[in-house]
Amino acid sequence: MIEFDNVSLSLGDFSLKNCSLKIDKGEFLAIMGPSGAGKTIILELIAGLHEPDSGVIRIDGVDMKNIPPEKRGIGIVYQDYALFPHMTVRENICYGMQRQHIPHDEQIKRCRELADSFGIGHLLSRRPMTLSGGEAQRAALCRALAVKPSILLLDEPYAALDNETRQGCIADMKKLHKNGLTIIQVTHSLEEARSLGTRIALIRDGQVIQTGTSEEVFMHPGDEATARFLGFENIFDGKSIGLDERVCVRSEDLILHPKESGSGLHGTILSTEIIGALRISRIDTESGILTAAYGKHEGEYRTGSQIFVEIPLSVVHQLGLKNSGKIMDFQSGAG
């Protein structure tokens, strides 16, 4: 288990503010938030690359103060992979094991096993500059795993990869997690967070704003800023559709009709933009301007058209609901 107890850290203009959190052993935590929110700082505090200004960080109940990074049982992979350009792939993978004074024969054996398991055994004599993005990502992952960490930290490791390579790397992560490894990954990708995370943490301005399972976070954003970050284009007063709370709905979940149909709102088309196979319409309604995304086969609506916006209750998400009485694993104190 990883515990942050009221941890604060200031770095230049950035401040992590009184953060308390717990991450269970074997969990896959996806950390999300806007750029500059403090996501990478949390990883680096766990890794021991920064010491907090105040508060305590514990791993398996042990205070990490004055424990160097190489003694924490942690592997880390950055977005740019941070492979040493003057070393071969083999030398990169063995680097951490050398620092731990692992016998040479064991280093070579472990390096070969990892490289073969990730499909880069034929690249061990190559240098990083000759590798593709996917090959470099797997080499960096092998280096992180070579020291047999109990915790793996990933800082947007797939951001520079093409979709096919990215999907292969995501499959690698699922296998590692299934084998019991604790993984904490920073990502901007909603798809990755949903696919990989057993829990999700949202961070903004150096504070943990919301945590929960994928369903809890994506179904019930804690506030409007969180909802917009999670891709909800439409946020409005739920009273117009019979609900007491403010609600959010994704643009693709609105259904347009020429006449009233089901539960929803009357509106006027303000504009329509064609993006690929989609029509994106802005609609003036009694609840404000809503955005709808739909295919050509679902209808053609010109500017000024009077329409009905059907909003099925099954696609409506209420803001600010608590996590069904469950205690959050992350908590952020007042700054």
C-alpha cells in the first residue's frame, strides 16, 4: 500500500496542497487532469525524486523519508522513455540491475527473458536512436521491470505511439497488472483510463478533485470543470427534464427529431458543422445552447430549423453525487 499523509510540495510556481491518499497493493490507478495539474509530481514523490515539504509518504507502512529511489522497489517509465542514447538496449535494460549489484549472469538471463517476452530480443545490440516508438517503449518497460519492482509508475507512456502499437502496449499493461503488479499511470486518454484503471483519480491545481471506479467517475463527475474534462459538452439545469441536480450529457447521446418524441427539449438549430461522417449542431433550447453529434443518416437539419432534442434519462449524468456511500481512497485537504 502507498499512503500520502497530508503531503505538500512547492516547485517554482506549482504547489501540491495537503494531499492525503491511499493506493492499495495490486491496484491499477489511472491519474488524469489538465496539463500542469501535478500528476507527474505525484509519481516522482512516490519514486523518491522529490522530498515533500511537509507530510509523510509511506510504502507498506514504512516512512520513505531519506529512502533513496533505488531502495523503494519502484520502476518508472516516462513519456520520452529516457533511454540512455550511448548504451545499447541490453545495457539500458541491465542498468538498474547493475546499480543493485545483481550478479552479471543473472542480469543477462533476466534481460533476455524480459526482452523475449516483450518481442524485442532481436534488438538487444541496437541503440535507442535506431528504435521505433513502440520498440523504445518496450525497451524502457523492460528496464523498469528488470529490477523486479513491486510498483510500476508510468507517465503517459503511449502518447507518442500510433494506434496499433498503443493497443499492443495497453495489452502488455493488462497482463502485468493481472500478475499482481501495482501500477500507477498518468494519462490524458479517457480510453486508457477506462480500459486500464481499476480506479481513477482526477487532479486539478495541485489537488485531488475526485476518485472512484471508472463507472463512478465517468457517470457522476464531481463538478462542471471535471465533467468538461471528461468530455461532456452539455451541462445544464436538470429541472428542465425533471431532475433536481445539474446534469451533463455527451453530444453523441442527444437524439434530434423534427417533432416531439420522448423526454427532452424543443430547440432551434443555430449552426451545423460537418466533421468527417458527423454533423455537429448547436441548438438553442430553454436550458441553454446544447451540442449534438449525429450521422447524416439520422437527418439533415438546416440553420433555423425547429426541432425536438430527445434526452433519454439513461444517458443523463448528475453532477456532484457521492460515491454511493463508499469511502474515497484519495482525499485532498484544504489548501
